[in-house]
Amino acid sequence: MSRIGIALAGGGPLGGIYEVGACTALEEAIDGLTMTQADCFVGVSSGSFIAAALANGFSPEKLAHILLDDAATVFDPRLLLRPAFREYFNRLLSVPQLAGDSLLSWLRDPLHHGLFESFQQLSHAIPTGIFDNHGIDLMLRRLLTARGRTNDFRALRHRLFLVATELDSGESVAFGSAGHDDIPISTAVQASAALPGLFPPVEINGRHYVDGALIKTLHASVALRAGTELLFCINPLVPFDAELAARRNAPHPRHLNDGGLPVVLSQTFRAIIHSRMRVGMDRYRHQFPDADVLLFEPTQDDGEMFFTNVFSYRDRRRLCEHAYQRTRQDLYRRRHELMPVLHRHGLSLDIAALKDHRRSLLRRPRHKSRVAIAQTTRALDHTLDELQSWLARRGAAG
């Protein structure tokens, strides 16, 4: 069996939910693939949350249960909308000093320093983020300190890399790599997902970190440099093609401008990161010719992904199911391309499963994963051995 890796890009809570649905479809349709048993995991931004969970043994189906069924107690997107009061307060405290310095600067040379120019340093009092992201750290600490889990990179059975950007240098840092594996996994996720403007930078060992997607979209090269031979990549964000959707009679606006600033910004952000990712994928083929990299992402006419309201419980459930079904369709459509690649690495595509249109992620009885079945079997064997030993002792006593 080849060394297998999983690389997950960002995309906010919505992107994480899509990745869970896609991971479930991949594990179900590819014989020999168990997502939690990959040799290497790489996560960026919201993808770091899913990568950390997979590396800790949370199956994709279990993650779907956590993100959707238990949303009120385990994961609530409103957790990301709490105002950053601590940041506001600290910046507010700096206003008197900044105002005094500005006034003094102007009074020293009012003829050469304009009033506006002198008071520009008041901009230092503007908060670096609107929302508080400490809840991410706290939520993950609860999940990863439970029995059988770990919040320590060094205690994991498999390699986990969570990528953030060091603010002062602009360099990417892969937490989990040598020299960067002594911090909690939960803190690394918080740093990797600290989107500038929305969340304040995260301070770690005297340095400040922001979203890992600032430099690259996937950072798949981190897994490839670690020796990964087959890398599954999931990118949940692609630019929306309104004209293509209209030609396919999709019920979505033909002109994104009608959606206002949030829609325009979303499309702009998606276009930038997707273009950059395509360049990266081409580069990987040249830099790592002996490795196979498989990318899974929504189609550009996928309005379900583009317009979903992540704060709607019903929409989140529908999106996870949508990602599951779309990935199944993608696997079947690309079957002739994928089958020889998978075969080279000891895997195979379950065509019968892909043809079974009755399959559903959310509307089906919960099935135990292969790993869970093996664990249950071992526990049952142990119980039967104990029972047999007890019966033998009773027989001898009789």
C-alpha cells in the first residue's frame, strides 16, 4: 500500500461541511481507503479543523454527526460571530496615548505637518479583527482532550500539518512539523483559520499568525514533501459561473451584482484562490512526478454551494448531503481516469456503490465504519475469552 495523504483547503464553516460530505463519499466509494488511517493530513483554514479531527480518529460520518446533528451543543457557526471585545478594549486603551502623541507631533511643526497627517497614527487603534476566534480553540480542546483523542501533535499516530501565515514575515508555517509541534493542535487550528479583518491574529510563542490561505490555497506540497505517494485534495470554494448555471436552468441569479457586496466579495475571493490553486496543481505535477494528486471540488455552476446560508441548520444538512452526492457523481464521471491511478496504489473504485442511487449520507441507518467493526469484533473476542475462562474455573470448582 502506498503512502496516502489528505489535503483540505479552507472555506469557512460552509467549506468544512462540504469537505465532510466529500470525505464520506470518497471513503465509501474507494475500497481500501479509510480517511482516518491516512499517513499524512494537511489542513488550511477551516480545512485544518477537519484534518485535525480525521487525524484524531473521527470518521467523516462521525464528523457529519458532530457538525449537524449535535450542532447546538458541539458546533454552532454563531460561535464565530462573537465580537472581539478583548481586542476592542485593548485598542481603546491605546487611544489617549496615540492622541497625545499625534497632537504633540502637530504642535511641534504645524506648518509642515498637517493636522490630518499628524493624527494618522490614530489608525493604530483600529481593531485587527471584528470577531473573537478563541471559541475555536476552546471547542477543539473539549473534543481533542476526550478519551482516545489527543491535542498534541507529537502523540498522533499519523502526521498532521496545519498551515498558518506568520504575520511579520509573510511566511507559511506548518504546525506539526519539526520545531512547530509543541503547541496544542486546537491553537494551531485557531491560527490557521484567523482570516485577517474578521479575526485578530493569534499569538503563539511571541509571534502572530493569520489564515494559512494567504500564501497558498491547499499547501499540498507539505504532504508531498513528507513522502505522500497518493494525495486526495478537497477544495470547497470555486468561482460561480452564473451564465453556465442559467444555461442549465438552475434557479439562481444571472447577475451576481444583484446580490450586493457580500456576493461580489465572495466571488472575488473564490476567483483569486481558485486561480492560485490551479497554478499550484500544475507545479506539483512537475515537482513531484512520482506522486499522484487527485483534486475534488464543486462544479462552477454549483449554486447550492455558492448560495447556501451556513447559519441555517436545514441548509447545512442539505449542503453536506449535496457534497456527498456531488462527489459520488464526480467519482463515477471520472471513473476511467481514476481507476488506473487508484490501482497503482492498492486501491479500487466500487462502481456498484456509485451506481446505487438510493445511497444517502443523512437519510440512512448509521453504519459502523470498517475500523469500528474491527474494534467491536476484537472487544467481542475478548469478552468471549473471559467468559470461557470463567466457565472453565467454575467447572474446575464444581
